[in-house]
Amino acid sequence: MNIETAHALTQHEAAPSWSKLELVIGIPSAGRRDIIGEVMPLIAQQTRLPDEIVICVPTSDDVDEKTLSRLPCPVRVLVSQRGLCRQRNAILDAVPEADIVLFLDDDFLLGPSYLAEMEQLFLKNPDAEILTGTVIADGINGPGIPLAEGVDLLRNAESPVDQTSTVETYSGYGCNLAVRMSTLRICGLRFDENLPFYGWLEDVDFSRTVSRFGRILTSPRLIGVHLGTKVGRTSGLRFGYSQIANPLYLMQKGTMSPRHALSQMARNLAANLVKARSPEPWIDRKSRLRGNLLALRDLLARRLAPQNIEMLD
């Protein structure tokens, strides 16, 4: 099926006559049982509850099902191989009847009207394939945000000054990325499992692939806080390798321009070089730099690949 035909089909299917969509929240997680137990109950505060929450983990010990059973909506736990892209694909395969899947990081807090606003935006914009929100505070860029502080930030957040409901954007942000399922079903789209473990830049790759069929939108009305919790993240060595390998892989695929890829690599390598002697307490700069250098070595030896991190400690 060519892109034009697929686009026409998805546009037709994406324009429902009803006023409610089947909305599923999908959460891939690993080794963060306590975080899930603290964050998931907050979903009960949504003005529009999800029709289902599907959590995908490598082992059943990664969740407390007793805590999840208290949520006021159905919750399903899937067990799959570890890896962000693999776990997201397992969620997609498990919800064939869903209209929208909102992928959330397990440490992302939603503004109380997030789901209700998102549903209306998808209904009003039948050509939108991905919606992503406005992160008013992101702990990934610092030591992380405590849960109580994140809740307070959302409680005290002012209504958006910008009355524009949506703006086109280059990529959805993986910590809160909503996808229209009709296009994924028709075109067989999935996250690229060649990006293992943390799957760094998988949101850019997926967004640029989906953008061939419709618009990628962000909205100031969809607010949230990304706690950026440091527990359970990939090692500095693996992440440093991915900082070089993944942009080059996406450039070869055509989902990242050479300018974006080379700029991304240069910024990360420079930051690791400059800060390795006096790193931030929450970042292992020396291991990241070592990973960068290992990837550059493999590039020169013509054996560079994102999957190589599976052989690194």
C-alpha cells in the first residue's frame, strides 16, 4: 500500500461521528515498582478516566497489583522482554480495539483535565496522528522532582495564556505521547526494536515515521510534570554509546536529518567532555564519555549499531 492510499484510508477512519473515543493509557516500566505504586493512583483525579490502563513490565514483581486494583478503571499488566520499544509494541498489540493510546512514562504526572482535553483535540483534528503535551517541569534535566513537588506544580499551574489549542511540532515527547491507532493498524507501524533498552530517540523516530500520514501536534492545554526519577535507568556506558549510535542509525533510516543527528551527537559529546571532571551528582559523565568513545571506535571500524549496547555492562 502506498503512502497516498494509506493516508486517505486513515483520514477516513480517523473522522468518527461519535463524541467519545476508546482511550487507553500505556505505560512501559522496569524496576520501578514503588514509583508506579505512587503515581498510578493520581490518574483517578482525571476529569475523564481512561477506558483502560495497560502496564508492560519485564517481571510481575515490577508492579504491586493490589495497589493497581484500587484504581477506578480497568488495569491490565503485561509481561514482555525488557526494552522500551518492545514493551510499547506489546501494549499496541494488546489493545486492538483502542482508538487512542497515550504512552506515559511511569513518572509522568497528568494535569487533571489532560485526558478530557486530549480526547476533544483528537476529535476536532481528524488529521492529527500524534498529540503531545506541554511539560511544565522536567526533572530529566536535573536531579529529579519529588512526587509531592510535582503534584504542587500541577495544582498551582496557571491556565495557559496561549489560547491556541494546537501547534504543529517536529516530534512527540516520549514521556507523554498519544497516538491514533487507526493509522498504526492500517499501515502496520510499530516502534523500532533495533533501539534496545532505553531506546533513546525512539520518540523522534516513531514521530517522523507517523508524520508521513498526518500531523504531529502539541498543545498548551495538555499539561504535565515529568519527575525524571533516576531509579531504574540505563547505565551511563550504554547511554553514552546510544548518544552516538542512535542518531547515526536514524539518519541512515531517514527519520533524522544529518543536521539534527550531527548536532545532537556534537552537543552530547561536548557536554560529556567538558563535565567529566566535575559532573553533576545525578549523571555519570565519565561512563557516558567512555560510551561515546566506544561508539566512535565502532564507527571507524564499521561495526556501529544501536544493538551493541546489549553487549555492554
